[in-house]
Amino acid sequence: MARYKHPSRKKRLARIRKQTRWAPFWTVPKIYGKTRRIHPGRHTKLKRSWRRTKTKA
């Protein structure tokens, strides 16, 4: 990718970055109850890795 990123592309990349982050930790007890221990990454809307899937941004 170019060294200088156009502001619109940067905005798109920032949005894509937000989609791949883990869900907040408090979503786990809210969904499953206090005792169940599950990784908050399971509650993310969109799973994407820089290795596996590329973006169109």
C-alpha cells in the first residue's frame, strides 16, 4: 500500500479495523451467565485476518 493514504481510504480502513476487534468482555456474562467462560472474540460481527481475507478498501 502507498505511504500516503487518502483520507477516504483511511476512513474505510479504520471502519474495517473496528469490525475485527473482540467484543467487550462484559458481553460474555451478559449472554451466558456468570459462570460460563468464553472468549469475547466469538461475539464479533465479522471475523477477518490480514493473512486469510483481503479487503476491497
